[in-house]
Amino acid sequence: MVEFRTMYYGPMDREYHEATTETPPSTSLEEPIFPISQLGETVPEHDPAGRFKNIIQSTQAAIRGGAGTIQLVLMTPPESAIGGRPKAYGKEVREALKEVALASQVNIAGVELPTSLNNLAGFDYQQLVFSDEKRKQSLDEVRDAIKFAADVGKGGGVDIVSWEFPRSVNEARWNNPDKPEEKRIFKQEGEQRIGWLVDERTGRTVQFRKDEIQHIPYKKDNFEKMQPTTEEFARAKELKLTEFTWDDFKKWAEKQSKEQGKEIRPEELYIKVQLEGQIRSLEGWRATYLENAETMGEKKKEAEEQLKLAKTEEQRKVVNDTLKKVEEKYKDFLNTAYGQAQQIEELKERIRHLKPIEDYALKRSTRTYAEAGVTAMREYETGREKGTITKPLYVGPEIGWPGYFGSHPDEFVKLIKKSRDEMVNLLTSPTIKQIRPDGKEEILTNNYFDPSLDKERAKELAEKHIKGMFDTSHMGMWLSHFKPEVDPNTGTMETEDRRIKRFGKWYTEEVEKLAKSGVVGGIQLVDSMSGAHGHLPPGQGIFPVKETAQIFKDNKFSGYLVSEGHEEEKFGEGRIRLKTWQMAGAPVGAGYFGGPPLRFGQVEHAYFGKTYSPMFMFGGYAPSNEFKLWSEIPLE
């Protein structure tokens, strides 16, 4: 009698000898998070498995494996003359990519730029300087990628990993640095307390250690400047100075912020008092040299009078020599005084133009993202008219790594929303402000201005063309800085499992905020087994990747999802997508003659290869019944 089953089985599958009723029930969700067609994968520009496939071959392999959505990941650094990036793919290659996707009804949803292009503020991490040249170079790369996405994907997103500028973890605003350490969530062990300022005229950064104590002539109680006493003027007593720590500067900045009605940063005060000390020293030397010049001026007059009274040639020669030396000293003292005055003015200019790195860099980043957003908008409008673009075209940051601004969810949202605001400003303002190299502000004609747009319409366009990429593994890297607590049940330091569980709660709470913020255009589903940067397939690590997908679905997320878990491709080609399908509980069919719907977890190993050997022998490989082990334990 023929027994019809609800699943296909091979003789090496454990379920081969089980009845239909004995088939293990699916452990997946009752309803899949997303269908297989919406769960795609990233396709790197260079094959990570070392098989030397080009981008077309890698895309075809992903499509043959079942990927319905693809994000192309560019890997060649912008400094490289050859090897990749949009400039390396001509008309025919682009057309081939487009035709491959069209023939298979696959969505090429976006493009990720190389991680070496990691900010749009123009910050050079080697030189520690903000460069207009580097900012333009990065913007040009982004514009090329926007056109590439329009060509091969008929739209889609372009994302840039966000390491906008360096900032500390322990003293970041969202880490509540003013609260006691035990109340802070994150801590980076061994982090140096470095203050950063930028000269807005040149983009050069100034760093200082916040742990160093300054001795300055200011009072701690009211922060008023101290004046020398009579005894100190008479040098009967040493000049009195006060020890100021970084906490004192923070209190001082808070007081000035309230008094002036605008935010004053402690970094500004810290460097200001340092430079003011140099200014006072220079002013003292300037006064000394002017006094010396005045003395030499008097001696010069005396020598000139003596020259008039000289009667012999020898007397005139002696007086002339004296006069010459006096004139030289007079000029030297006067020139030195002018030099001191010049340095004083330069230091005063530095005080005026030294800005906190966040204020300066964020303006540059948001301006660049806004300009890229305008490019995406115009490319989209042109493509719609031609019929070559069928879906939205946008650009935005990808949530970065903990050591840089743009990695914390609050920073990620702030960067995107401020970039949108700046795009509205570019579209609706006829002029823009700019700081010249001499430090003066100038008003320029705004070439992005569109008089046909009002602010409301410009806001809609900015939200459409500037969106971010959420990488679940980058979010997981915060685990490395997540502070352990004392277990209230045992009174000892909590276990690692408990810490990871607490971190998962923080993680999902932040994901809820992101899902509601409306700033995310795409999600890279990636897992890791630790706080290190990893690329495991979803579900193969310790982070709530599945919960993330579910949260975004519950909040009506309309963007795309791709797996970036290419780390395990060496253990089985296709795990990048197969494990994603399993994680999502994606349905693959209902089998013969009805029966319960099948989940991907029930068939994945039967069809798509195992990562381990079978645990039993069968057929010709099994020993005969006459064979017995010395222990007489029967073989399965």
C-alpha cells in the first residue's frame, strides 16, 4: 500500500521512517514575520568566499538561491583607482544587472557604500582634520552611487556607515554623564577623557585631556575673575590661583548657559581660559618690550643731542656707534612688541572660532546629506519622467559603531531628522551662509533653491529622499559597553546570561523607538555571538534579531529587509538567506493532499544541504546483522 506523506524526505532524513502524525511539529511562529520574497540578502561587490565571482555572477547566484530582494554592497575604497565602485560598471554591465533582476522579478533594493567612506562631514581620521576637499570627494561618491541605484535598481536606497566624528562613550549626552556612574547604562573601560574642538576657519581639530587640572585666576563659587592684591603687586606674596577640574568647568558652563540664554559648552571655557592665560602672558611681554623701546627711544634722543655737540671726528664716531646700537635695540624691542600684539590678536581669533566638534561636524554632515538628498530627489524626478525609475530613490546614514557619532539610536535619529531639516532649508531659502577661510561669514546664492516649493512640500520630499539603514549587528556592538550589575538575588556580580538578557530588553526598547521614528528605510538583519562586529545569519547569535523584524512589522514598516550574515557561507552556501527564512518562519508550501502548512525549518536541511553529518548509517554503509561490536550495543 502506498503511503502518501505531506513532505518530501530522503532516506538520510530522520523523518523518513516516521508516520505523518509523528512528523515533528513546526516550532515557527503561527504567522510568518515576513514572506520569503521580502527577506533578501546583501550581495558583496567582491565574493567573500574567495570564489572570484564578479558582481553579476554573485547576483545571479543569490537569485538562483531564492533571494527576492538584494542590496549591493560596494567594497572598494574611494582612494582605489581600479577594482570597483559605480565607476567600474559600464552601460552593458548595468544593463545586465537590470535584466537579471527583471527576468527573475527580483528587487535590487539599494546600494551600500564602502566602509572606508564612513562620514559625510569630511573628517579625515588620519589627519584629524575636517577637509572641504574630502567632503566634496565623499559627496561625489554618493552621487555616483545614487545614479548607480537608479540605473540597476530603478530606484532604492544608498547608505553610508555613520562614523561622523569621534566622541566618547562614557561622557556622551545619552549616557547621563552628570549622574553618578552607577546610574549610567554604558561604560567603555580605559577610555581617555579627551575634549575636541575645531577651528571653523581651517577645520583643524584641537584635543586636550579633561583629567588635567588647570590653575587659573578665577573663583570657584561664582566664577568671577580674581584681581591681584596689593601684597601680590608688591611681590610680597605669590599670585593666588584656583585649581579647576573638568567638573568645575561643567558647572561654569551650566551657569553661563543660564545667564546667556544659549548653550555654552565646557570645552569652550576650558580652551578659552588656557588661551587667555597665553594672551595675558603676551600682553605682559608686549608692555615690557614697549617700555624697553621707550627707554631706547630716550637714549636715541640723547645720542642724537650728543652727536650735535661732538667736536672731533673721533667723538662723532663713538657717538654714531652708540646711536646705531640704540636704534637697532629700539627697532628690535618695537618689532617684538608688534609680534606679541599679532599673536594676541591671533589667539583672540582662535577663541572666537574654536567650536565644539559636535556643533561643527553635525552642520557639515547634515549639509552634505541634504545635498545628497536633493540629488536623489532630482534623479528620481528625471527618472520618473523617462520611465526608468519605478520606486523611491533615497540616501541616508547606516547606524554606525559605538566609538563614533551616529551609532547610538538617538544620534542616528538626530542626524537623519536634522539632515531633512537642512534639505528643507536648501530647497526653500534663496541664500545660504558660509564661513570663509578668514573666519568671516558670507552670504552666498543658494543653487538648490526651488521657488515652486513651500516648506510643507519640501518637508515631504526630504522625508521621502533621506532615510537611514538600521544594521542589527551594529546595534548589538553596544553589548561590549553595557555595564554589568549586581544580581539582587545573590548580591554578587550578575552572570553573563543575565547581562545579555538585560541588554536584549534595552535593545528592543530602542528598536521600538526607531520603528516609530519614521527614519528607517531599510534593515540589515545580522547577528553575532558577542559585542564584536559580526556577520552571522539571523538567529545564529545572541541578539533579538527576530524580535526586531517583528517590531518593525507591527509598526507597518514598508522598507526592505536583507540578511548580511555572510560569515557562515564557508559552512554552507546560502546560509545567509536560508537561516533568515528559518528565523522568520517563512512558509514554503502545503505539501501533497493538504495537511498542515510547511515551515522553512521543516525542509531546509532536507533540500539545501546540511552543515553536519547524519547521526546514523543506512543501506550499504550499515554493517550486516552478523556484525557485532564487542560491547554488543546494536548500531542504529
